[in-house]
Amino acid sequence: MRGLRRFAVVPVLIALAALLPACGADRDPGVVRIGVNDLALPHWEVYREKAAERGITVEFVNFSDYNQPNPALSQGRIDLNKFQHVRYLANYNVADNDDLTPIGATEIFPLTLYSKKHESVADIPPGGEITVSNNPANHVRPLLGLAAAGLIVLKGGAGWDSRIEDVDTAASRVRLTPIDPTLTAQSLDSVDAAFVDDTFAVPAGLTADDVIYTDDPQRPELTQYINIFAARAEDKDDPTLLALAQLYHDPAVEAAIRAESGYEGIFKYNDPAELRATLAELEATFRDRSGPR
């Protein structure tokens, strides 16, 4: 996935990540290690070359288990990671009592609902089934989209703290089934619609012709869904790490990203201070309401 686009938890950590040293002491101090989840994409080689031109040696560590990059960063096994949005990081920090922080924005992705059976959300029949990721941290945006589309009703009204438990099943037109996000694309053969991340949509052969709903990712309240470079709090002002976060927006890097098949992102340039303010607000909300969501 191109960062934690909207929702994803994948159950396997590849061997490279497993072989990381247990602490930063064994590492070459002249190398910056960046944890990503999409190393096979060509733009990372362009990024590495541009970093080298600036005298920065970058080594990538690829993860396929989304539960691992933040602990690896916290433990000093990597120096940065780029795989998640601000809301995901807030959930992690609250759940794990950590203080990782954004140091640069990358992009935001539209929320995409696919169907192989229907041309629009209006065609979904009463009692229809929609699959969503089983990660509670990524339920809010799909819930708000479904509510706006008239497919579900949320008890107490739609809000940025809505949970899947808030769905009024009796009043809603459709049933929601949380499943592992790696299975949402396959589920389209048997359900009415599914939220499928692009990591899984493209290999499954899904195209724009299968999309029946897309939200507006430019809404200002969606700052929490901007993907980021994250660092340890004590490194938030490190000039090398800040330069690497900014390097994602080098014209050659952005061009390489746009050229990749299936890319639907919108580049974002929010100041790190704004991202941290959003993070702090989310963390306070999660703590006040008895845990992340």
C-alpha cells in the first residue's frame, strides 16, 4: 500500500524486517533506515538516488505487517517510517503509550467503495452486505461515507468518533461485515460492495469501472487521514530526517510516483506543526473516550 491509505492490517512480517538489529547500537550511524510497506514500487529507487545526491545514504526496510513499523521506530531499529496516516499513528501512540510524531506530509487517498454487482450505491438492495476492514482504527471514514450515501444510520448521528458498534442495524439499508483487509477484494464475488485498499485492488484487477463511491479527500477535516513520515519525538527537528521527509516532494520523486500504475493519491504539503496538532487532538480524544478507535 502507498502508506496506510485508509485501512490495512496485514498478518505477515517479511524476513528482512525480522532480521533488523535489536537496537540502534549495531547500526551504521551514517545510514538512515526508513521503514516502508511498498518497497517494490519504482519511486523508492528514485528517492534513494536523490538522497544520495544530497549526501544522505538511505537504506529501506520493507514491512508487510502494519503492526511492526511503529515499534521498530520506537525501538531505534529504523529512523523513520512512511506507511500510515495521522489517525493511525494517534491510535498507536495511545494504545502503546508512545510518542512517535509526524515530521512531514506525503499524500492523501480517496476512500473507494467497489462493487462487481452494482453500478451505484443506489442499486444496493435493502439487506445488502458490505465488507470493511476489521481494524477499528480505520472504521470512521468508511462509516461516514456510508452514512452520507444513505446506506447506514449511525446512532446519535455521524461524527469523527463513530464506531461500527454505533451502526443502527434496524434502521440501516445494508449489513456491514468486518474482515481481514487482505480478503476484501476477494469478498466482492459474494457481497454487494467492499472497501478495498489499492494495495489489494490493483492485484485483484479492480478498476475505476468497479468504483461506486468515492469521498472528497480534500475536505479540511480529513487532515487526520494524511499519510506521513513519522519519527521519534526526540528526532522531530533532526535536519537530515526533515530533509528526507521533504525529499518525497522532489519533482523527480513525485513524477515517479504519479507514473506508477493505479496511483490515486493527492500530494499534501501540510506543515509538520499542523500534523502534530491534529495528532495531539486525536490522542486526547482517544484517551478521554477510553482508548483508541
